[in-house]
Amino acid sequence: MPEERFIADGRERLMKSKGYSTARAEVSAAVRARYSEELASAGVFHRLVLRLRMEWEMAREVAKLAPPGALYLRVGR
């Protein structure tokens, strides 16, 4: 049975992993796709507001991937 240990830098390790990068790119693509139609027909000011909303939404979703207050386990070795 693999050994499990809590690690202090688990969040940082997770954020450097390829899987995290892939998940972050997927979140970004999904948010951009949701706003693409509205963004295409928006004026300058509305486009700025939409981009801010997109950034906030992406940040909120990405924070769910690696919560800062969570405990992280290293399995194995």
C-alpha cells in the first residue's frame, strides 16, 4: 500500500505540474468560449468590462483547482 504524507509545499508542486497547466488552459478556453459571442459585438467600454469579468471568473475557477488553505498529500515513495 502506498505511503501518504502531508507536504508543506503541496500547492506549489501542484501548480508546477503539467496537469495543473492543462486544467488551467481548459478553464481559460471555456471562459473565453462563453464570452466570445458577446465580446465580438461589444463596444470598447463594454469589451473592457467583459474582459474584467472574464479575468475574475478565470481566477475564481483556477483557485478551485489548487485552494490555498487545502492540505496536500504525497502518495508513494
